[in-house]
Amino acid sequence: MKSGKKTVIFCDFDGTITLSDNIVAIMKEFKPEGYEAIMQRTVNQEISLREGVGAMFALLPSGKKEEIVDFVVRRAGIREGFREFLGYAKQEGIDFYVTSGGMDFFIDPLLAPFDIPSGHIFCNSADFSGDHIEILWPHPCQEPCRNGCGMCKTTVMRRFPEDRYERILIGDSLTDFEGAKIADLVYSRSILTDKCAELGVKHVPFQDFFDIMNDMKQKRQQGVR
């Protein structure tokens, strides 16, 4: 731990805590007409993540809420070592935050067994009162971010100033990369590993949360980050 700084962790949800990306899985399972074109435009960065995700979910009837939740809870899968890692963070006095571009209606039931305080889960929410699902964005981008993130991870991270906090990011995709740029240390999987390597961002690849826990223990024993 850096001298005088409190360690705080910002952890992605889809594909990081869970074994796969739940938004993509929902779209592929329920196949609302027109989603493929919107998804491709989002992946190609022709439209913002906020615009793309909002448009895709607007294709789904609100009446499918329970069916969607059941599908995600059945198939998402929690990455090995997550519970043990949360225990380690608590033992070490490290604050753990979930920073997710996903939605509360499937994140909350998946995280319910882990007793993470609601104030430590930053994600989008959804309104099912209309005919179709409307995604709500309670944590939008603030300056200097103008990426249309939806749930802006860098905006959340900047609530914890770098002069007072040692900021660790855990993630797997391009949606984590802006946060990775301002983190002190990144634990990465998948595309995020490739992107960090390409642009010279300090990172430690991982497969499960045991890998992260063991690396953090080793670094703390050595007194370095």
C-alpha cells in the first residue's frame, strides 16, 4: 500500500465477477428484432454505449422482466474466488466497489448472497412501468469524460482523489479502459489485457479472484504496488 493512502477497489461486473457478459447474453437469448444492427454500431463505436444499450433494451417488452432475470441468474456464473476475495478485502480494510454498465434488476439478485452494501454498487437501473424496458442512467459522465458511458466508471473513480487513495481497477473489456488509465494498478482479463499491453498501462492479468488475492498479498508483503 502506498504510504498514507487508503486502498480502494473498483470492480467490473459483466465478464469479471460473472463468467460472461450478461447484456450480450440477454440479447442473444431473447433476440428482439433489430438488436443485431444496434449492437454492431455500439461495438464499432458509431453510437455511444449509453445510446446503444438503451436502444437494445427498448426492444424488449417489460413483461419479460422475470423471464430475463431468471435467465441471467441461472446462467451467469460467479467467477471462482470472489467470495474469498471479498473476505480478504474486508480483512485488510480495503473498500470494494462494483462499477458496472449492467442493470440493477439482474445485478442485485446475483450479488445478494455476498452482502455488498448497496452504496458500494454503481450500476444502471431500469423502468418496467411502460410497454418496453427503459434503461435509467443514475451515474452519467461528468467532465472531463464525454464518452456517453451510461454508468461512467471514471466519474465514480474521481470521487476518490488520487492524492488520498490508491485506486485499483479490476476489469475485462474496453468499457474499463478509461478507468484503467487513471488507476494505480489494473487487474485485467480478455480485451482489457490486450489494450493495456498495447498502450503501456500497468496491469496484471488474472483468471480468477484467487489470482488477484494472491498478487495483492505478495505485493503487500513486499511493501510495493
